[in-house]
Amino acid sequence: MIVAPSRYRPIRATATRMGGARMGQEQIVRAMGVAILRGDYPEGALLPAEGDLMAQFGISRTVLREVLKTLAAKGLVVSKTRVGTKVRAQVDWNMFDSDLLGWRLDLGMDLRFLNSLYEIRLAVEPAACALAALRRSDESIARMRALIDEFRQPGHTRLSFAEVDLALHLEIAAASGNPFMRSVGAIIEAALMASFVDSAPVDDIARQQRSTEEHAAIVEAIAHGDATGAAAAMTSVIEDGRKNRTASLLAGGAKTS
């Protein structure tokens, strides 16, 4: 049995109070989740005993058990009678959970995590494009072309450009007609929103125009029913985004793992 050594930061250190106010249940879930993702409690480690956690957060046993139940549903922990609550192996964590992705992004991007996100995008989004080319409707094409028109508008901020980018990717996922594509796409793209904001090409007009036309090529391939071309165009956009974001992270001294 592995017990978290004393050198790991207690969960309370993540902040049991906000602005002097007692934390609510969702905030405690986040505090404990972030502590686990950060490695304060490594895989296989036992969390503090229930009594200690209740004292740390000033909560009842009922509330604590609801918190642990939420963390268990996200794949982070497992509770066993007469053993305690143990952190599960990372392979068991539900990284498609929007909370987990948000918490992980809040801890900072590194190249390993970035590449993992881009790998799953490459596995899903070109396939979504191919399906969209086969199943698109006139209405969905009209919405995509309207978003391309928004791309072309002058005066974008990083955020506004990223919002249009996100909207187009989600529209394509919806046009695939596969509800799993739409669900997975929403989670992945939401997780990458911060990356889009950081790497949106609004500071370079030529790059912004190139990005816009690359996205327009995806839409036109879908509109013409070209599944292979649509998938290839999406792959190119994703790889270009990965290259730009990787360069940005390296320039900022990001960790490689």
C-alpha cells in the first residue's frame, strides 16, 4: 500500500478559502482534483483520512463523500472500505471530462500534453470532416461559409479570432451527423481554446489570411462532397496549429514533458 509521503503538499494548501469565504462543494472538488493532477498525491497514493479532510475543508462527512464520489466519477480516485481513498493510475483518468481538461490547462501547458491533445484531434477531426462531406446539408454549409466570412473580417482580437475558429470546428463536427464526433469535438476544442487564443494569427496579417484560406478550403471540400480532400485539409490545419503552438511554447521556455 502506498501512502502519500509528507513532502507532498496537503490539499489544504491549494486554498480552502476564497477571499475569506468558505469554499463550496464544487470548489473543493476542484481543489482536490487540481492537487491530484499536479502530483501532490501520486498514482497509488492514499488521500488523507476522512476526518482530516473534513477538518481541512470544514465540511461534513456527507459533503466530503459527495466530493469523493464526484472525483471517483472522473476516474481520479477509488474508495475501499478499511483501506481509504486512493489515487488511480493516470490511464484510468477520464481526460475527456471537461473539468479535468480545464484543471489540467490551468496548471499550464507542456509539450507532452499539447501533443496528446493534437494527436486526439488528428484522430477525430479529419474523420469528422470526411463524414460532413457525405452528410452536410445546405444549411450547415451556409453556416460554415458565414463563419469563413467572419474569419475575413478585419480588426480581430486574439479572442474573437479564436471564437470563430472554435465555432467552425464545432459546426463541422455537428455536420458529421455523428453525435459522438460532436461530443468529443466540443470537449477537445474547449480544451484548446486557450491554445487558440495564444496562437491566433492576428498579429500577422499574412498568416491570418493564410489561416482563413486554409479553413475555407476545408469548407469548400465539404461543400463539394470531397471527403478525402476535406480530411486532408483539416489535417493540414491541425498540423499547422501544432507547429505554431509548439514554437510558442518553446519560445516561452515550456517543459518538454
